[in-house]
Amino acid sequence: MRTLKLTLAYDGTAYAGWQVQPGKTTVQGTLEAALSKVTGHFVRVLASGRTDAGVHARGQVVGFQTGSELAPDVLQKALNAVLPPDVAVLDVAEAAEGFHAIRDAVRKRYRYVIHDGPVRDVFGRAYAWHCRRRLDDEAMHRAAQVLSGTHDFSSFETSGAPRVSSVRTVSHISVGRAGDCPVFRPTDATSQNRADRKTGLSPSGDDSSVDEHFLLIDVEADGFLYNMVRTIVGTLVEVGRGAEPEHWVGQVLEATDRRRAGPTAPPEGLFLMQVDY
Amino acid sequence: MRTLKLTLAYDGTAYAGWQVQPGKTTVQGTLEAALSKVTGHFVRVLASGRTDAGVHARGQVVGFQTGSELAPDVLQKALNAVLPPDVAVLDVAEAAEGFHAIRDAVRKRYRYVIHDGPVRDVFGRAYAWHCRRRLDDEAMHRAAQVLSGTHDFSSFETSGAPRVSSVRTVSHISVGRAGDCPVFRPTDATSQNRADRKTGLSPSGDDSSVDEHFLLIDVEADGFLYNMVRTIVGTLVEVGRGAEPEHWVGQVLEATDRRRAGPTAPPEGLFLMQVDY
């Protein structure tokens, strides 16, 4: 038996979350079905962590054991051929025997995307939380810095998920406006890049003056409590919309009481970006 | 009766194109149902042009007449409240009596998005044409310039769509790699922007060295023949993948024969970006 480590991207929109549940379509179930088809035997995978219904991944990591002797790149191509279009295997690598996708993870990074334009973005509707009023991203970024470092994050943990410890170390947290995106917010990046070679009239549709309406909230930590990123985001949005002052976030943290934090942000804006081992 | 001009964005994935067809869900039918509900009378709209099934719009323009006395911004909000999430009204404005969305259009701009990474992008699957092999975007850009200016574009028109003239004037055409996108290709734009204020460790997930795998092809003209952008893109991709030399595009243009051009690129990469009046 070999141990393999697989890196996965998925659009969580159509799934009832990661974990296998009877009668529901889940990402884990979909992946295991594809692996079983490709390897010829039933495969059970272990992911770095579960993601909830509607949550996306750019870099989920799973480990599994297989008797298959297929080379990693062959396995990757075969899996991508049988997986549905909203799940893709980005990488397959040999792992040391005993590799454990949860225990061996040393750091994870999540990104949360907010769209704060007045009109919904039809292309971002499944990939961003739509807040109609413009948020003060500078205030949110400043307010978030109190969460950096080692703290008891009980205030940002959805109850009903008991853990040995709710102390985690946040190594990075930032809030900023997104760069331009070819689909979500198309500016004329192309013709700007090509300005030196441009022929004919310049395109009239120069929307480079349009404000950027996507906020990216990046959080990196050694581990995350249940709903931690979504609760941090819901709390920072209270600051961004002016309902609470910047120093309130520190008070929420110190309270170690979930009832003091803001609401849990919806799942569609959340992306598991990377897991380091 | 007032004449109104409405600017619309839609995700074309779920629609059988723009134009009303019996028994099918179309964008026009969906918009007219919403307008009829909001104005209290049946409304027929005229768009700047039809879009095919799966084609998207960031700036489709439609004109219509209404007896409603609702202010433009009230009408916009009411429409967005009743429209499905994949259609949004970006703007409502009063138009001169006799405004004709087709005849009065002086310039249109389309964007075509290609993803040329080896593994499909799960978030871009409905918004880009996936070409697995990396394309030579510089060669495509150079080859495209022969299409700039006033020409008979018969080679780039799907037959069965007779027109008085197939002469059009392309005022801009460019091919370039896309800037980063928070969802499609997330790099650490945020933490770079915030480098001066960063606390704690820098995020390990620095993927700024990752190649950009999205190509944007922008075409602006005074009008477009049926499938013209998609045929231009299919032709340029032949150059980009090295199957044809750069000067071949000029030969295709001069031939005024659709059989000489490349294949028609699929609809999901195409966006109607802007219509000027």
C-alpha cells in the first residue's frame, strides 16, 4: 500500500459540504467514488478539515492509502477525467507512511471574499458575500490586527463543537480591496498591458476609474475553530459598516464568549486556500 | 409613455440565449416578466443584439416603453428584487423618444476569456474556454492586428445569417494575460497591498510566482456579424497553439470564406461588455 497526498479545488455551491452524509452529495463522497473507480478498490480519504455546505476550496489536502501502482500524474489525469467539473485534482504526491492530513497540518490559510457594491454581481453570487453598503476596509484591517498572535478564540467559535483547547495562533490577518478580475470586475487590463502596441482607437470602455468592490479577508493560523473565519468576518463587517468601533474587536476577543461577536458570515464567500505540512 | 434605456448584466449559463423562445428560459423572457410585474403592464424590450445560449453580458443595453411613472432608481431596485440572482439591472436611464437599441448603437465591445492551464479551473468553468495547452498570447496579439480597421469579415461569420453587408470596422483588438482575480487565480494581492502594515509572519501561501493562466481577448467594433468574436477567437487560438503562422489570419480575412477560418470558440468564454450610443 502507498500513501498519497492529494491537493484539491472545488466549487462548494452544489455540495452539502465536505463530509460524507447518507443521501446527500458531498465532496468527500464524490472524490471517494472517483478514487474507487480509478484505483479499482474502495478508498477512504482523510481531509485536512471539513468544509461546510457552500464553502469552496482552492487547496484542500487529503491523504489516502491505495494498492494502485499508477504514477501520480497518471492518477491525477484519470481522476480529473471522472470527477465532475466543479471538483479538480491540482496535485498528487507520494507521502510518507503514516501521513495524517489533520494532525500533520502546521498552518492553514483561508480567504473570505465580500462584494460591497450596491448591485449584486451576477458572476460573483456564489463566490462572495454581498454587502450592499460600502465597507471601510481600512478600519477593518486595523481592527483585525488585535487577532494576530496566540489567543483563546472562544468568542469566534460556534458552540456545540467542543475542543480540548480553543487557543490558536493567527500568523497573518489582512483586509484589502481586490485587484481587478477579468470576470467579476473587468477593467481594461489587457489594453493597458498592450498600450505600447495598440493600434487604432483606444477602447471607449475604460472603466479603470470604477471603484473596486471586492474585499479580500485573508487569515492564516496554525488551526481554526469551527466557523472561526466566518465569525471573524461577521465581526469585522460590524466595524466596516460603522456599527462598532475598531477597539470593539479586542473586547470581543477578551470576552471569550461567542454571544459578544458579530454574526456568522455566509458560507459562499469562504475559500480554503492552502494547507502547509 | 416613456422610453427607458436599461443596462443589464447576466450569467448566461442557465439560459437558452437572449431571445424569447417558446418553452425555453431566456434572458429576454425573464426580463420582460420582471418588467411586466414591476410596471403592471406587458413590456416588450429590444436589445442591442441577441446573445447565444451560454454567452454572458456585463453591459447589455435594452430599450423599452412604459406607462409606469416610477423613478429610474426605484425601477432598478424593484427589478433587481424580482429578477433571479443571475440577472441584474446595472442602470436605468430615460432615453429620447424613438431610441432604438440596435440602430442607435455606434460601438460594441466584447471580451473573450480563455483559461490555458493544464487542470480545469473549477471557478472559471462557466466563464472561460479551457484550452489545456499554454497558448502564445504574444503571437495571438500580433496576428490579431491585421483585423483592426475596416474589412469584409465574411470569413468570420457563421453562414445562414444573411446581412446586407459583412463589412465592419474593428477599432480595437488585443490579446493579453489577465491580471489576478480573487477567485479564479488568488494571489496574495491583499497582503502585498498591506505590506507596510503587516504584523506577524508573512503568509506562506505566496503564489505570486504562479503563471497567469487566463487570456483576455478584447474586440471593439461598430458592429459584429453572427459568431464573429467566437470565430476570431477560434482562429487566433490556431495561431496561439502553433498550428498556423501569424500571417495566416490575414489570409483568412482576405479569403472572405468561413471555411478558411478556425473553429467557433464555445459560448461560455464570451462576454458582451459594453454598447456605446
